[in-house]
Amino acid sequence: MFWSLIRIFLFVGIITAAAFGTTYLIENGGDVRLSFGGNEYVFQPLIAIIGILLFLVALWVTFKALGLLLAVFRFFNGDETAISRYFSRNREQRGFEALADGMVAIASGEGRTAVAKAAKAEKLLERPELTNLMNAQAAVMNGDNARALVYYKHLLENDRTRFVGVQGIMKQKLADGDTDTALKLAEKAFALHPQHKATMDTLFSLQTDKEQWANAKKTIEAKLHAHALPRDVARRREAVLALANGRQLLDAGNVTDGKEAALQANRLSPDLIPAAILAAEMQTNDNSKRAATKIIKKAWEATPHPDLAASFAEIEPDETPAKRVKRFNALVKLHPEHSESKMLQAELMLAAEDFPGARRTIGTLADTEPTARSLTIMAAIARGEGAEETVVRGWLAKALSASRGPQWICSSCNKIHSQWAPKCDNCSGFDTMGWQTPPESDDAISNTAMLPLMGGLLAEEQVIEKTEISEEEEKTVES
């Protein structure tokens, strides 16, 4: 706005000055004399000025006419001129219009129109970095993968489009199920564009599918540096990958590196139950019982879990049942009202043949949170206290149709897994396993193996008795 006002004032000032100058020349009179060829010409000042201006205009027109003639001469000699540039601009404009129409056709799902417009744009523009990509997309839309692959390979020849070409071929290999080639292409795409989020996601998924845990951990670190992943999520995923890598190394016989990976996983995520179990196992093997105890307690404080109790028992495998009850008090008191703590303590007392203590400990859990495990514990307590067989069988009958309680469940597809794993074997979700109770148990069967600390005290006898339940009792259980 300010500069517009200044320009207006300047224009008005120039017009005013010209008017004043013209008035001055007219009022003061005088002549302008011009001698040429022995003749003298006399002009009024205003006429002289107009003549000079006309002379300058004529001179400018002459120079432009000479330039046009020179351009025409060069045009016929094959040199680029304004005329050739005009036709080139016209051709380029029609090419870009075809390109725009092709992009609209792709967005609209009109495959045939997209192919036709792409061919026209390719002919008019001669810009392969633009038209090859649209040709490839149009071919994919029409289901012509062979043609699309040709154009994607052409994109590899240009530095500006190489990344797009690699990605296009990678997607085709994924669609064909060639994950080995797709992984190599994903690594190449990542090298070309290290901060591209979609590429990192694809690379990570392929690496975890191939169980390349160490490489997948590097990809997570790259995502963290690229701000494509929150720090807490990245730390958790690094822990899961370190755990999976540790297991892989231990299975291969590399105990030193496997132990280091397991301990790293536990440091990154102390509440990751499988990492705590493996780290405690490594410390126990090195006779570092205090360190193993600390690891289990830290994980139990976050989430009480029967596998943690089993790992805690392995720290002192030869202790008597009475000593085990006393040592486990330090673990149980971290969550004394938790159902897992109550069932664990009851199992320990059953192993020590303290049946009244086991009944006091489990309390009303079989009524408030009936599961196959809590009901089986009640059957064991009844047997230990000398109850009638009908009472014992009654508890076992209830256990047959009861929920199994918390299990490893995928949060993405809700599939129940018998053991924790880094990836769900159903939906391939990474780090989706959670220890929780399913809404309805899909396998409501008795599972005496869920009494890990009873030492097989009642397992064989209970299994035999369950097979002897009459058809009438089974109907009663179902009702």
C-alpha cells in the first residue's frame, strides 16, 4: 500500500513537471535553429521537443525491426529464436495440460484415460522424470504390472526419481510375495531417503518378519532420530528387539552376546515380563542370585505373572516348601490383594501341605474371580483336607467350563497366544501382546499345568478323575 502511494505521487509529479515545462516554453517564446546541408531550419521549442521524441521512437522501431529480421534469418538457419521458443512453449503448455488431465484421471480411477493422457504428455513434454511416474501409476491402475515395472526401472536412471523408482518396484515385489527382494529394495530406499517414514515402516516390518532383530533395532533408532516415533515407544520397541535378539543368540550358542542383549532389554523396559525372566535366568546361571531377585521383584511390582513366580522359584531350586513360602513373602507382599499373589501363595502352601493356610489365603477368590486355576486350587485344598470325592469333583467340574484367566492376547486382532512373542502370528502386529483376561474364554478347559509350584502333587490324580466324570455331571456343568 505504501509503495503504491509513492508510485502515484511520482507519476503525478512527473506529469506536473512536464506541464509546467511546456507552459514555460510557450510563454517565453524563442526559436530552435537547426543547420543542415547549408540550410537553416527554425522551430518553435515545443515542436522541437516533439520532433526529438518522434525521432527516438522511430529509432527504437528500426532497431526492433532489424532484430526481427535477424531472428527470422537465424530461424531459417536452424538457430533457436523467439519464434521457435513460441512454438516450444505452446507444445509444453499442451503437454502440461495432458499431464494434469492424466493426474486427475488417476485420482478418479479412470485407468484408460490416464494411460492415454500419459502417452500424450510423454510425447509433448519429453520430461521422463514426470511422465514415467504417471505412466507407471496408470499401468498399475490397469493391472499391467509388467508395463509399470518398465517405467519404474526408467525412473532409476534419474537421480531425482531414483527413490520413487525403488519404492515402486519394492511395492510390486511385496504384492508378488517376493519379500527377500522387497527387503533389499527397502534397504536401498532407506539409504536414499533415511527420513522417509513409510520406507522405515516397511523396512522394519520386513526385518521383523525375517527375524533380523539387530537390524530392526537400528531402524527403530533411525525412526527416533527422525522424530517419527515417540521416545517412550522407541525405548519399548528397542527392548522387545533386544529380547528377541538375545533369544536368537542364545539359541545359536552365543551365550555372552545373548546375555548382554537380555540384560539390555531388561534395562530398557523393566516391566517387560519375558525380558525380566530371561535376564533373571542369565543372572541365576552366573550365580548372581541377588541381581536375579531384584529383576523379578521389579517386574512383579509392575505386573504379577505366574512365569515370574516360576522364575523366582528357579533362583533357589532345591529349597524346601517351607523355606519357599517364607522367601516368596517378599514377592507376594508387593501386591498382597492381587489374585495372582493369592493363588501363588495358596499353591506354595499346598506344596507345604498347609491346607488350612491355603484356604485362608485364597479366600473367596473362587467365587469373585472364578478361573480354571483358582477352582483347581480349591479342588486340591478340598482333597488335602479330606473332603468327600463329590466335593472335589464338584470343584473340578466347575474348572472345566471356567475361564483360564489372564493370557497373552494380541491387542490388534485379539488372538490368544500360549506364549509371548515379539510379533503376533495372526496379524503380524509388533509388540501387541498384553497379559489380560479375554472377554470369553475360547478354550475353557481345566489346566493343572497352571499350578507351576505344586510339583505335580495333584496333577496326575486330577486328570484321571476328570476323565471319569459322568455324562450326567457333564450336563450339569454345561447347564
